[in-house]
Amino acid sequence: MDDPVLLSRLQFAVTIMFHYIFPPMTIGLGVVLVALEGLWLKTKNELYHKQAKFWTKIFGIIFALGVASGIVMEFQFGTNWADYSRCVGDIFGSPLAAEGIFAFFLESGFLAILLFGWDKVGPKMHFFSACMVALGAHFSAIWIIVANSWMQTPAGYKLVEVNGKIQAHITSFYDVVFNPSTVDRLTHALAGCWLAGATLVLSVSAWYILKKRFTGGAKKSFKVALVIGLIGVVGMGITGDSSAREVSVHQPAKFAAMEGVMESGAPQSLHLVGWMNPSTHEVTGISIPYMLTFLTHHDLDTPITGMNAIPQDERPPILPVFYSFHLMILIGCALGALFLLGLWAWKRGWLFEKRWLLWCFVFSVLGPQIANQVGWAVAEMGRQPWIVYGILRTEHAVSPTLTAAEALSSLGMFFVIYTLLLALFLYQITHKIHKGPDQEAKEDDGTGEGKLQVPFVKD
């Protein structure tokens, strides 16, 4: 491997995919914390209080790993992608600076109260801190998505020549923020984050119920997370449809790769499950005639651009984009079915009686993580060969003095460090989950309500 461009891309993929394990969980978990503390204030039920304290500790661990792994990515813009930073730094730096000023400081500032203020501030102030932490986490997502969306659909800029090299300068910050893909991509990403946080709570709560530990509080958390997760999975379906239609307009090559469309025209079939021939890129499998055209344009006459209409040197890698996109859709549909089944079981009164259903929720935590990763792969690989669509090609964005040996050595170093960090994270999170919520009394009697006992006070 002697290509610094490929190695730099691999390095950034490793670092961002590792980092992206954590922010979705903190964003979704922040919403769960707000709900648990809000229910505690409303009902005065101590089970909500203990669940909120427990999940706050989990939130702290995930937040710490997210910060540590996120800092590395920003350094790479200078070490591996210097020409990218030179060309679009005037635009790309603005949302990153806004994320640090308006989001990270808000989240991290109130996080101290959230983690250590249980006995130092009043319940309402602590609830306010939970709201601010959740809001700060969402603000972080907003500015990061703005930066990445601008790379997908650039707007509000002009190209100028500086010292013989082309640079992109801001002409409208509003247009940069609200570029054509921002809203669709932001809402889709946030729905995925809500789903990631909710399935984490559902997984642990279902495990507690199966093991008959902390069942009263676990059932409370399970129901809260089920509602939030259901909102997330429905939101992912709605925003995913809107996002795909936006891609069909502004990034036709990516859309053709996602859907396996080779020849332009109408109407086009929607591939549900299929295998793509590596040489001809023809798809064999289950498809619905006319459905792709109808979903994309809401008619049967508007043609869809096929990959064969795209110049050869502007085509993304078709196979990984196609399979990643369909894996994401498959996971989303499976999670949607699981959440609807859970809602129906709750309404019918047997939600916690079927062990097979609880085990499905235990393993559901893997679904959003895989879907988020392959969704990111679709967005980034589908944009190739452009790092900024239509402006800057990836091969022209790497640092000109970077050598393959330097990129390979740093890639290996990051792989080792991230493997150790992942092992540490799994150990810490497993230890906290095994220990469970702090209990001032013995566990509840299985009725789901629990029995609060105060130390040193006898019945």
C-alpha cells in the first residue's frame, strides 16, 4: 500500500467510524435522561430517580470516549488533508468553530451539574441541566451535519484565486448552513441517534428483566425508551425517503449506485433484496416494478439517471454503496417491525412475558450502530471521487508532502490505540451495567413498582 490518498482515506474512515459509535448514543441517551427526570419530577416515583442516576453514569462514560476520539479527526485536516483545508477552510471552519462555541461548551458545562450535582442542586435545576446537556448534544450534531452537508451539496460560496490556487470563500453563511441537503440529512441523522440511545436502554433493561434484577426500574426505563425509539424509527423512515429524493436531484451518481440503476429512463423498479453482478452491475433478486420511480418523483414518467450516463471518472464505487444502502434499509425495517410489535405487546399486556421478545430487544442495540455506520459509508463513498461535490476531487485534497509510509504508520497506531480504547469502553460499560443502579434497598418484588427503603430506618 503505497498510495497516501488511499491510506489517508482509510485512516479517516477508521477514526470517524470509531468516533461515530459514541455521539449517536449520547444524543439519544440525553433524550432518555430528560424523559426519566421529567417523569421523576411529575410522579415522585423513586424508580425514575434511580434510573436517571444510573443512565447518567453511562452517559458520562460514552461522552468521554466521544470527546477523546473526536479530537483526532480535526488534527487530520492539517496533517493528511492540508490542501482540502486550504481550499475550503474558510467555509468548513465556520461550522466547526460554531460547534465548539455554541454546542460543546453548553453540553460539557452542564454535564458537570448532571454528573455531580444530584445532592448539590435542586431537582428542577438538575432537570434543567439534563435538558441543556441534551440540547448541547443536538447542537453539536447540527453543526457537524452542516459542515458535512455542505461537502455534499455546496452552496453560498464563490471560487477565488489566491497565490495561484483556487479557494472557496463564503458569500452567504445562511446558504452554507441551509444548503440543499442540510435539513434532510440532519433530521435523518438525529432520528438515528434517538434510535441508538433508545435501543441501548432497551437492551440493558430487557436484560435486567430477563435476569430478574432491578425489574421495577428496568420496566420503567424500557417503556420510556420504547416510546423514544418508536419516534426515532418512524422518523428515520420519513426522513430517509425525503433524503433519498434529495440525493436523486443533487447527486444522481450516488443515487444510481444506491438503487442499482444502470440505464436511465422510466419507470424503474425498486430492488428490495438482490445480488449485484460485480462485472455488469446487473441486480438479480426481488424487486417491485415501477416503485422506485413512483417513490422518487411521485409519478411514473420522470426518468431517473442511470450510472451509464455518468462519466467513468465521476462514478462512485457501485457495489459497496449498493450493499451498504440496502443493509441500512433492511435494518431499519427490522427495527420498525420490532418496535411496532413491542408497542402492540405493551398494549395487549404481555410485553414483559415473552422471553424471545425481550431477547430481541437485548440484541437490538446492534441494529442502529450497524445502520449508522453503513449509512455514513453510503454518504461518503457515494460522493466519490469528490471530497467537495463538484469543486474538489479527493485526490487533490491530500497533503502534498505526505508520504505513504507516514500515513501507514499513523493508521497502524490509531488502529492499536482505538482497539485498546474500545476494550476499555466495553469493560467499563459492562462493569457499570453488571453493577446496576445504586440501590438503597433490596430489589423490587417483581411487581414492577419496587419498594423503597431508607437505610437505617426499620419498618
